Amino acid sequence: MRCLAVLLCVLTLPGVCAAATEVELSYSSLRKMLAAQLFTQDGRKYVRGSQSTKCSYAYLEKPKVGEAGGRLRVESRFSGRSALNMFGKCVGMGDSFDLVILATPIYTGGAMQFKDVYVETKGKETFYSRQVRNALAKTLDSQLKWPIEGLARTILESATTTLPVEKKLSRFNVTAITVEKTSLVLTVDFRLQVK
């Protein structure tokens, strides 16, 4: 109990609460979190259509996260179809292929998003894969949003403690995101009220 009192005194000193905290997310844990929160439909992230639209859909699956030249690198499998349903059969283009997404992560509106998105296909490029690549580069910045503030609220407010206290996250902001070789580092400024 004496250690807790010392900690609380230190935390209430002027300037201590204003100091930013760094949260380091390894790419393996980031992949698991993205899979659990974004790739939620049978391990897929639909960027067009849904499971029920058989002839017109597009989704990403099996994400692998890493770093490339100071940018976030996401490898994923793309599957899609742009076809018409004619008498119960899909008539049109469709394909599946691996692709690489390079982007700069930013924090806005409580979520991590991407800017400066670049998409390249792996393997032989076709007319369809070129169209997909161009469309994804234009839309992924708005399609992929990871709600960091909601995740932080869940983790910090529901963290178990033996003390009879209530916790409330009253302020949360990510002031910087740094892409390092082995992890993504978030510089976070937050206030957790303990009552």
C-alpha cells in the first residue's frame, strides 16, 4: 500500500501526467489485433460487397505486417470478382493474388489510418490486378481504420485490480506513430482517472 501511495504522489506531481508514454506493438501482436478487429468476417476484410454478394465482392485476408523503408508494410491475399449475375452464373472478371500495401500510419478521429498508400501486386500483373491495385491505392486510406482509442479504453478501464476503485479514460491522443524494424511505436498522451 505504501508503494501505491508513493506512485500516486509521483503521478500527481506537476508535469508528470503531461509526459507522453510510448506503446510498442510488435508486428506479430499487431497482426493478431488487426485480424481480430478488422479481418472479422471469416478472417477477411471486405473492401467491396460482402459474403452474400457472390458475383461482386473484394476482400483481403491473411495479413502479414512489417516495416519497409520507414513505412508500414502489409502483405495480404486479395480475392475479388466484378461480374454480373446472369441466370445464376457470374459472368465477368475475377482473380486472387498476393499484394503488398505500403503506407504511412497516422492517427485521426480516435483511429489509426493510412496515408500515402502504395499497392503492388506480387507475381504476373493482369488487367484485373492493375485495376484492383489502382482502386485499393485510392480507397484503403478510408477503408482500413483501427480504433485505437476504443481499444485503449477497453484495456485501461477494464484492467483488473484488487483495489475497490473505478477507472475512467478521460483523455486520449496519439501524438506520433513511428514505424521501426520490429515494431510500431505509438507515442500516447492520456489521462486515466481513478476514483
